[in-house]
Amino acid sequence: MKWIETTPNRCWQEKEVSECGKSQHTLTLTGKEEQTVEGFGGCFNELGYIALSSLEPERQAEVLDALFGKDGCAFNWGRIPIGADDYADIWYSHDENDGDYGMEKFSIERDEKYLLPYIREAQKRVPGMKFFASPWSPPAWMKKPAVYNYGRLVRDEKTQLAYCEYFRKFLDAYEKEGVKVSRLCIQNEPFADQKFPSCLWSSEEFRVFIRDYIGPYFEKEKVDTEIWLGTLNGPTEMEFTMAGIQNDLYSSYVDNILFDDDARKYISGIGYQWNGQRVIHKTHETFPELGLMQTENECGDGSNNWTYAAYIFDLVRHYFQYGVSVYTYWNMILQPGGASTWGWRQNTMITIDPETKEVTYNPEFYVMKHYAHFIKEGAKVLEGSGHWNMSAMAFKNPDGEIIVTVQNTLDRARVFTFEGEGKSFSAELAPHSMNTFAL
């Protein structure tokens, strides 16, 4: 058995399991297998690649190996923004030519500067890497008002059909570059009216666009990319208010779409992030046949502190407990402070200082490595019970290996006892520690 421990003062320490006496406080497996894990990943953002590019090639390779190499986090999923996201260097779309409904001037030329080189480096390390993509904003001329950081898609037929073509052009262009996008999330955070590229979508706008436009369009054009609802950052009461929606019931937004069978037949799954954590269990319970992804890790405030890392460790557990198959980190790499071009400071797995060339592996790097390094594609989530069930989780890899992740958030050491799959052990967990056991 292998045991890796991370504490605020010591990261990624291998420890020996010694006899400490069985505790009545256990994680006990019920014998039930849940969903299949497809993997872990992060978002390819322009500011991340700009920070990475400040290093010499050899040190760039070390950072990339830490994220995608088999001895590192071994990320096998990537999120791709369609046009500018909030960590792009500038705001842009792939066709900012007013009235180009035929998308004749569509181009991904800008992505050759930052995103595609970043993605290709990941693919060198993970040849079978999988991708999903989402826009933060349509081209500004397709919105009312015609700006990136506000507004809604114009809802006439020619604009919605043009947006379908915009998506197809993006998917085709990336595939020609060797990047097959298998899942399309139609809109990032449809409740968010922000200073950065964004676009509000009501439930009814989603339902009609999927049912009457992009679903039939993809079917007619034989586009084999799955359509996913999201990425949903709610719904919550606050977000309904921001989106100008009066009713704060979950069913008034999500179920309005999913209970329309003509729309539902085109939807392969739902991507949830941020406040979506508060409603994902409702989707999992009511539509268990739908795929679920966690599409964006919550970002913190740029301080990269231990307290927030402990929160993220539990957030990963929460999402897998409620049915996701993929967990996606947000900014894998940033410069010190993690500031976006619009001023928000955010956490990152790895900080790279372009002046001193110092590379810092932050606590959230080890959070992700505690899961992603050990849990393999095809693993099964194992249902648990007992006093540790809300702090620990177990997975079964395709080769039968059992992976147990557990966190002790208290100021004192505690004994953790695991029982299941014909295996049992007890270990004393250090205060404020993150732990992974491979059995």
C-alpha cells in the first residue's frame, strides 16, 4: 500500500502505514459501484501560456510534465475557450465581421499564437487527450447590445443559424489542427453578466436554440460532437436575479429544458461549475442517465493559500459524490498574483514569475495531483458510508487497485479506518492534511 500525505508545511510526502488501532470512525464501502471516471483536466488559457512562455524550453517542459505527464497530474481532459474568455490577453471572437452570417471570414488564426501551441504540448504527453469547448461570448455583432461583456444573442432565425455555423466552423478548424473536440457546452455561465466576455441565456432561449437550431443543425450536418447544456454556474436565487428571472426554483430553469423531449434528445450531458454545486444533486437524482462534468474549478483570490486548497479538496469529492465523470481545474498556470486583464486575482496550480523565472507549485497543484495522479480513466466511484463519508472517497481503477482520498481538516490528529473490497487499514491522519492511499 502507498500513502501520500500533504500538509501546509510538507507537500507530497510518502508515509508508512503503521498499526494505530482500528477506529469506530470509518469509511466503509457498501459494495455498490457508481459512475465511471473519465478523467481530470484544466482550461487552456492565453495568460497561462504567456506565463509559461517566459521560461526556457527545458523548464517549460518540466512544468508541462507536472501537469500532463504520467508522473505528474496526468491530466487527460482539456477545456478550450471558443474566442476570448476572461483569461485571454485581449477580447476577440473568431469572426468579428459584422453581418457575416455565412461565416465566410471565420478564422482561428489568433489561437495559433497561444492556445494551440499550449494544447499541442499537452497532446505530446497525452496522445489520446480529450477536449470540451465553450464560448464566453458570441461575436459581438451577433448580440444586443453589440459588446462582448454584456447582452444576449440576437434571437432571429438568421443569427441563430449563423451561430450554429460558427460552432461547426470552430469544430472543423480545430479538428484539422489535430484537436478533436468531443463535447460542446453552448455557453459559459449563462447567469453571469460580467465585466469580461459573457452572455446571458434564459432557460427558454436554451430550450429553443437546442431544440430548433443547433440540435437539428448538427444532426443534418453530421457533426459528431456532443451537445452539452452549460456550463451552468447555477441556478441560485442570486443568479436568477442577475439574469432577470423572477422564479428561483431549479425546475423553472433546468427542467424546462430537460422535460422538453424534443430538446432533451440532443443533450448528452450537463456541465456544472461554481454555484452549480448547489443543484447538481437534483440533476443527478432526476436524470441519472445524463452525463455530468464539473467544468470549472472555483478560483479563489490569487493568494493560493492552504485554507482555500482544503476547500477545493473537498469540492472535488463533492462533485464526484454527485455523479460527475470529469473534474476540470480553471487556471493551471498564471503569473504572481493571478490577475486577469480585467483585474480579478485568481488562484492557480502553478505560478511562474516572468522576471525571476521562479516556478511555484501551489497547494492546489497538490490537491489535483492527490486525485488525478492516482485515479485512472475508467475507474469506478465506490459508494461509501460511515463517519468519514463526507471527508473521504474511494475509487476502483480498471486494474482493481483501490484509491482512497481523505482529508483531515481539524487541528488535531485523527484515526481513519477504511473497510471494503476485501481490504482494511487504519492510519493516523495529521492535522490539516490531505491524503491518498493506493491499495
